Amino acid sequence: MAARAMWKAVIQCGSLQVPVKLYSAIEDRNIHFRILSRKDKRPVHGAMVNPETGEIVPHAEARRAYVADNGDRAILETSELAALDPEPSRDIDIIAFLLAEQIDHRWYDRPYYLGPDGDSAAYFAFAEAIEKSSLEGLARWVMRGKRYMGALRLHEGYPVLMSLKHTDEVVAAENLKAPGGAALNPKELDMARQLLGMLAAELDLSDFHDEYRERVLKTVEAKAKGGPRLKLVKASKKKPSDDLGGALQASLKAVRKRA
Amino acid sequence: MAKKTVQESTEESEILKPFWSGVVTFGLVSVPVSLFPATRGTTLRLRMVDAEGNFLKRRFFGEDDSNALEAEDLVRGYEFEKDRFVPVEDDELDALDPEKSREIDLAQFVDLHALSPLYFERAYFLVPDGGTTKAYRLLAETLAQEERAGIATFVMRGKEYLCAIIAERGILRAETLRFADEVRSPEAIGLPKRVSADSETVAQFAKAIKALQAKTLDRAELEDQRSARIVKLAEKKLRSGTDVVAASADAGEVEESSTNVVDLMEVLRERLRGKLRERVGPARSPGKRTSVRVGQLESTTKAELYEMAQSLNVAGRSAMSKAELIDALEHQPR
């Protein structure tokens, strides 16, 4: 079952063009809840209210305001905000190609697959050229009234556009100071390294499943059928040990035994 | 002066509660930590007002009730059949896996470079809790030396997360990862099988790529241009007095408008220094969403707020600004 494209665009790479379709690479598997009123167990609806008077203000009459430090408010009309929207365009402009580490992963936001739109000759040639270059593209586009920046790279041989966060949205560890303290005990460091080595594994994400999601679904379905309210179990609280060396030694012993 | 700064950050950190508190374990070693987001929203925050400039708040109403419902009148519900709902209490969700609600158990350590960023969902900083930072530093140091990431699943706010614990400059970071079934494969999308391309066309593209090759990224490209334009427009209005409503002397409104914006960076700095431990303590029982605090949402990006709104099925979310999303989420059922 093929996915539906969310957008059609043309990649502009220098003087070359690649018509593409954009697909979300993410499958939403979250459980969606509604907000209910406790009284009648029916969904509620939201509205904007003036808290002073309790009066509901229809959406069309609501405005947005910028609040200055002194509390003064500048009212921004919807039309004024709309005027700041970027011009719609079908282009995905490639601004630059960079060495992969230049685009920090911490800026990565959401991945989108790019698929061919119509003839796939240029599409596959472009993918092959990116692969050979080992570079990552920096792209800019406007989708649904919003300006995006993205990293263009390959995933399983297919072009993926990874939208990027704004710089001020990411807190950089460079601006933080790591916790300090007395120098670590070399013996403990060595034991920790051994422990990590023994627990080393090849990454296989298919080993991990969201079991909790399945449990939530089972529980709500049981409840819907009139099952009893769930028994609440308290987590057993393990007291963290202050004896780091002892804990490391015991861990090594336990892992060796298991092996 | 220095004293005053500390005083202020103490107040702030009481607003900015961690997203999760618990222990990271590897082997029998446990590291008590709190998770704070490594991303924050843009500094621009617009408020919803009526035509006269009065601040508005989002309230919820029942089907045949003209009175706004309070948070305690609301409960999450699951639609098990069309238009039939079953209420779900938060403590019921927590009880489904109490262990994972308070423990990130690093069961395996993988090559740091094997992690595909396509799977990265969101980043959090881990700050040490409890008496000593020794175990924290030991884990950070070992992960860095071995170039490995610890992998675990844990439960936070009623949802299970797969995460990779990574050390960066002596600081532990948790990257939540998408589960394998949350990332589509090219086959699932229905992309055509890769075919070898015409070598002449490939060469043309290679030439175009080379022409576009740059050494460094121009960070200005990643700035939030729209927010900057909005601030410029608003400040022009404030200067000229056009469409401006002066701050009201009314106490309630002053309180509302005062910028409660929490500096996430300040809180992180303090907590990494091991400060505020006694004062703040474990902010919330693990995995519990007792309330959504102002500061927490302020430091969340709009996309994340939208996701939260989506999971709670907040009506009208797609048309909401960041401020509206915050407002809606602050009134979600607890």
C-alpha cells in the first residue's frame, strides 16, 4: 500500500531540475485521546474566553498581540501577519552541499522522503550523484505557508529531506558546563569500560517495541467492556548505592555469570 | 549582585520542572537524573486578545453546559468505538509499567556512529540528582571514551520512549528515538526500485553538486526570519503608538502579562552545577503528568506543542499559534 504524497515540488540544483513528491517518513502510532467532561464522559469543545467577563470571543474576533516588556500590547491583525508569510513556491532550492558533519544532527527535526514525480531518470541520477559525493545538501523551501530549511541526504539509497530547527531552538551543550568534582577513580573507570564492553551490542532497532502502547490499548479496551478499574501497583524503590566500586564489581560478576 | 541572580534563578527553576525524574542504570550502578528539554521554543510569544486588547484564555465547555469546565472536571478519554468513550486516568497509565516509569535501564551499548539521525526524535539533557555526581561523570566519561551510546526504553508522560544516552562534553544527553515501526521504509512509501542511472546525467548532477559545494554552513540561514519580522512590525507599532493597548494597572492583568519566560539555559547551568537540589527536590513523581506548567511549555517548540495537542486531540489545534497551543495545553485534563 503506497503512501500518499503530501506535496509536489521541483528540486533546483544549480541549473538542473528534479521533479519530486514529498512523503512523511514518520508513521504516527501515538494513541490519541480526547478530552472528556468528567460529568457526562462526553468530549468537550474549546473556546477563547475573556477571563474577566467569562464571555466567549469568536475565533474571527480574536487577534494576536505582541507584549512588550513593560506590558504594553501591540495588536497584530491577521492580515498583517499573513503579509509576513513567505511567497508560495514549488521549488526546493539547494543552497549548498556540505561535508556531512557541517549540518549538526541536533538541528534535525522531521524526515521526509522524496520520490520521483513522473519520469524518474533525473531523480535516480541525482540520488546517485549525491551518494558518490558523500556530501549533504542544504535546502530551502516554502510549504503550506511556512519557510523550511532542510538537510538533503540519502536513507536506504533514497533522498530524504530532513527539516531543520531554528538555531535559537537548540540549546547547545557548548554553552553548558559539565558537572565537576573529584577526579574519577581509574580502577572504577576501568571497570565501567569493561562493563560497557560486555554489554556492547550491534544496534538493531527492530529489537525494540512499544509494549506500553499495546498495554494501554488493551487496558482501555478492557475498561470499555466494563472491566474493573486497574489495580495500581507501586514501583519498588531501589535505593541508589553510594558504593560505586562495589556496584561495578557486582555488575561485572553478574554479567559474566549470565554469559 | 551575584546573590540576586541566584535568587532569581531559584524562582525560575521552580517554574521549570523537569520532564522526567528517575534513575539511569547500567549494570547495578544507578545514576539519579532529571530530564530537561534540549530544545526550546522561539523567544517570540504572541498572546490571543480580543479587539480591545484584553488577554484571552482557552476554556473547555461540555455539550450542554454554558459554564467553562475547570481542569478537575476534565479527563482523558479513548474513543473505543465511534462516538463511544472510556475515561482513562493518569495513575492508571503510570501503573501499566511502574518500573519503566522511573528507570532508564541501559541494557545495551551500541556504536555511537551506528545511530541513524533519521530515528532521532527529540533531545533532552540529563542533569544529576541526588548527592553525588560521581556515577554521572563515570558514565559520561566511559561513553565518550568508548564512543558508544546506551540504549533503553522508558515511560514518560504516559508514553513509552526508546532512547539513546549519549555523552557530549561531559554532559549526558538522551535522544528519544522513533520505534522501528514509526519510520516508514522506501518500500512502504511505494518508491520505485532504484535503477542505475544514465552515467552522463549523473555526471551533470555531480558537476552541479560540486559547483554548490561550500565549506561551512551559514548559520544565518537557520535563523527564525518570520519571528524577527513580527517583532519588527510590533516594535514599529509600539514606537508609533498604532494599535497599542497600554499595560493595564489592573493587578490581575499585570500578573498575566509579566514575562514568565524561563531561561532554560539558566536552569540547566544551575542544575549541572548540582545547585538547587534541596530546594527543588524531585519535581514530580516519575512519569506523572500532574500538571503542565507554564515554564515547561514555554521552552517547548511549536512542533512539539502541536504534537502534544494532537495526542490530546485538542480541537482546532492546526489553526493555533504557539501561544494558543500553550494556553490549550495548560487547560488539558490532568
